[in-house]
Amino acid sequence: MQSFRQPLAFSLLAFLAACTPPAAEYSAAEAPKALRVDYLTFRHEAGFLPGAAALTPQEIRRLDAFLDDAQVAGGSKVYLQAPLGDRLAAQRSGALVKALTARGVGAVNLPDRPGAQADRLTVMVERYVVTPPDCPDWTRQAVENHANAMPSNYGCASLTNLALMVADPRDLATGRPLGPADADPALLAVQRYRAGKVLPLRPGGGTEPFAPPAPAAAAPPATPPGQN
């Protein structure tokens, strides 16, 4: 009898172990998700013919393609940098500024760069770029969660939506300075309190029970023709 119970006990333990997944199957620190915000620089080399200060139609198309790929919209700002010793740097920079102005893009000239390739001007775009988490995340098996642990896909939808909706990824890295506040309402309230002239609360300021509006009166029945 003892020899029969021992194999049965081992079989039951193996069955229970197969039904309950161990907590060590998923070890991503309960699946924290985060957005990655990077400050990147995109560069484009605008080429000029030797001794020429005007952009060729081909170079204008290349510039437009670069601006489109970098998603430079109107009101944005780019940086221009000429090689050190370029005697036509001012005229060539003016040609680029003209092409950029046609798209509503401003430009800032940087100091000339030594060692840069001749007959070229560098166009730079700097911006923050947000990368959403690697989602969906189904690394944790979709089984019964006896330990009440966080699912591996937790947070994916919220953070991915935020990354797609944010207008300026810079706001995810650093906040914007607050504008001037209107302190007059707060100051007047303090002055009225000190002078004993506090304004009374409006009647029915949220303390009375809500009463639904009365239903509209039904219209009288129409008089049949010939019975006026």
C-alpha cells in the first residue's frame, strides 16, 4: 500500500506544478513601460557649382526632400553653416534663406566650420524625438495569474497614444516656462477679507438638490378639417 501512495503523491505534485506557472517565468520588473526622448540633429549638405552662389533646381528639390523627411513645418528654424574660407558664403547662405523663407522656415547662421567640404553649406535641424515603447508586449504568458502580478502589456496603450499625440516631444523632457499670472483676483479677495467686505455666496451655490426640468406641455390635438 505504501508503494502505491508514493508514486501517486509525486504525480499529483507534478500536475499541480504544471497548472500553476512559476513567478519566475516573467522577470521584467512587472513590465514598466517608458517613453524615450532623444535630442537629435539632422544634417543636409546643400551643394553649389564652383564659383556659383545660386542653388540649382536639383539642389532645391533635394533641400525640399530633406525638409519633408525631417518634418520641418512652417514656423520652424534651421541652422546654416558654411566652410571656413568660403568667399561666397554670404551669397550662398542668402540663396538658402530665400528657399527656406518660401516654405515659411527661418534660418540662423552659425560660425564657419574649418575642414568642411568646399562648395557646400550644411543645413541642420535640431529637435526632440520621442520613441514609444516596444508594444504590444505579450512576453508574459496569458495564463491564470495566481500571484496577481502586473501583465506584461500594462501601460502600452497609454504611452503609445501619448507619444503619437504630443505636438512637441520637448515637452516630455522639460516643461515650458509659465507666463505672467493675473494676481488681481487673489489680491482683491485678500483686501475684501481684511476690510470685512467679503462677497456673499450666490444663492443655490451647489447646495440645493438637483431638480430635472419639467417636461414640456403637450400640444393640443389638431382640429379635423371641416370642424372649425
